[in-house]
Amino acid sequence: MLFNSSNNNIIITMKQLLRQITIVLVTVLMFNMNLLAQLPKESPEDKTKRMEWWTDARFGMFIHWGLYAEAARHEWVKKRERITDEDYQKYFEVFDPDLFDPNDWAKMAKNAGMKYAVITTKHHEGFCMFDSKFTDYKSVNTPYKKDIIKKWVQAFRDEGLKIGFYYSLIDWHHPDYTIDRVHPQSASTDEEYKELNKGRDMDKYRKYLKNQVKELLTNYGTVDIIWLDYSFPGKNGKGHEDWDSENLLKMVRELQPGIIVNDRLDLLDKKGGWDFTTPEQYKVSKWPEKNGGKVSWETCQTFSGSWGYYRDEASWKSPHQLIELLAESVSKGGNLLLNVGPTARGMFDYRAQDRLKAMGEWMKYNNRSIYGCTAAPAEYPIPDNCLLTYNPKTKRMYVHLLDYPMGALTLKGFEGKVKYARFLHDASEIKLTKPRHNVTHQESNEAGDIMLKLPVVKPNIEIPVIELFLK
């Protein structure tokens, strides 16, 4: 009895010791993981300098291209129609964009007035447009047999455009990516999810994700922007823990120190966890803020209702709407990333080409009201049916006439602040006068207002812009 009791005491003591060792090891491991996840520190001044080219550029091209271009009915077709991997494989087997000419794309982007471009290297479908050594599901294994991203990068760089990569955190093809609520095979109950995810291992997928992002940021030279898309926390969703976002972002920053990163890693409350916010497919009502301060932002928008090529989609925005969208974004301190969804043969749809051409024609004469501009100082009231942009370096204000006034435009509160005015498209002078005091016609009677004398007939430009030289 005494011998057994002693042995039992020894066993208990050993168990306690092992428990304490385990606690210490876990604590050390968690501490080291936190150290690994610490992001590079950066002063506000350094961040402003790093992002200066992007802030000045204001206008970029988004490109959504993948196997879904074959289906030609939305980039989420696999989810929308709950297509299985087996049935989706037909698009892989016929993918051969024989008319793809990235030099032509780059010229169209540049001629439209765009300064940078972001392309999908992998969208949610999981298909890779680059030659990754971690998958066979890539463009070099299709009938096309080429690394699309390699050709694209060179062409856009040759035109002087900054380049960006979109990479989907979500993957509907990878066998270890756990099925969630946005997956094509999403379920209705927890039991169904449990059954569907037997044998899937998100840890393996996280390694795959990091390996591919590392490839993209290592094999193609300087990458100016990265879009990592997207997190959807909550029941049957995925957030920063699923992607190991902090360590992923730390790797991104180390590989490309000057890179600009979007806000979809579920790290909104983490210092250094994002560079700009991304309102998608809607106009913001004011300059976006976080914690009471204005933040860098970029709205991503489509020509129509789809990101990928959609043959039968008909709600295409007019050139006037698109130019207004660009000017309005800048008037609130933001950028516009405007999307093109190329066809499966590698061409821009004729409707996209028409609109890019129209925007380019406007930008040719009016880009000074966009590049390097931001919101006007609060002391300048915005006239009705107009947008104001302002260049703080040149101290010039730009009045975008959305609804052309007949013969005159009153600027409230501008008296004594303007030394010269002209149309931007042809540099023709616009005379400044005091407003007419005519109660019948409801002209301004307020001190501090000025009136711009305009021609009755609208100039032959989609949205005329007036350039004001401020004192």
C-alpha cells in the first residue's frame, strides 16, 4: 500500500509538472506568434509619402478575368448556379484567349487617363492566371499555355502604368478550403457543413495562400498595389484567423515595403492593417472616416452590373455617368478604380471600349481637374448641380458643370478669392462680375457672391470644367 501510494504521488507530481510545462510552452508559442504578427511601424508622414503617387493618380483600371469569361454570365456563376468542380472543368479545358494583347489593353487604359491597373491573379473560382508551382489549376495548363500575368505586367509597365495584383482569399476549387456560406456547395445546417468539410484542412490552405502570395510578390518585380479579397466573419464565414491575416500581411510588407494594401483582411482595428478603404459599387455621401478622422479611400465600380464579362447584361453606365463618378470621387478626396471584364478571347467588350474612349476624350482636356486634386476647402460652398475639386499645390479650383447653366453661374462666397477664370478644355476666359440683383429672377443679393458669365450654348464637351485661379 505504501509503495503504491508513493508511486501514485509520483505520477500525480509528474502530471502536474507536464501540465506546467505545457502551459509555459503554449505561452511562449503565443508570444512568439504575436511577435511574428507585428507589422512594420510607420509614421503618418512616411505613409503619406508612400501613398503619394496613388493619391495623385486618382484613376485606375480594375480587370476581372478568369474562366468565368467562358460562361459569360457573371464572375460568381459557379456560386450562383451551384456548379460542381467537375462541371466547371469544361471552362478550363477550352480556355484559350487567342486575341489577348496586353499592349493594347495598356494603351486603352493610358488613353482613358488611368494611371494604374489591378488585375485578378486568382478570383474566387481558384483558377490562377499565373504560373504557380503550387497548383496545376493555372493558365499555363490550359490550351493557352502561357503565364498571363507575366505578359500583362510587362505591357502595363511599358506604358508607364503602376501595377497591382488582386488575389482572392476565397478559393472554390482548392480541396482543403473549407466550405462556407459563400461557397458554391454551401449548406443549410451545421451538420451538413460538418459532413461536407470532412477531410478538408484550412491549415494546408493557409500555407497554399501564403505560398502563392509570396510567388506573386517575388516573381514579377515591384508590385505597387495588392488587393486581398475578402473576409466575411460570422457564422459559416471567414475572418482574419482563417487567413492568418496578420502574418500574411507582415510577409507582404516585408517582400514589398512600398506596396499599398486594401482593407479586406479583417484587420480594420489593427494599426498598419490596411492602407485604404474600398466602398464597392456605390457613391459615398461624404469623405469616409474612421475614429473621427478622414481616411484614404477608393471606390471600385463596374461599367455595368458585373465584374467579369457578362454578355447579356444591359445596365451599362453612360459616359456622362462615369465621368461624373470620377469627378465626384475626387471631390470627396477619393480614387476611382473602374473595372473591365475581358471576353474569353482576351478582348475588351465593344461597350467597354466605347466608354474608355469617351472618358479618355474628356480626360485629354480636363485631367488637370483630377490628377493631384482633392476635396475643396470647406470655406467654398458647392454651387447647385456642380462638383468642386481642388489642387492644393497649384491653388486652383475646378468647377464641374454637371447640368450646364444657361449664360451664368453664381458662386456664393467667392468674392475676393478668384483672380482669373477660364474653361479648362480650351483655356478660354470667363469674365467675373457681380451678380445681378433681380428679385424676379431670384439672382443672388448676398454680399460675397460672384457671377461667371458663360456662353448660352454648352461647349462641345461631356461635362465642362471651369478652372479658377485662387488668390
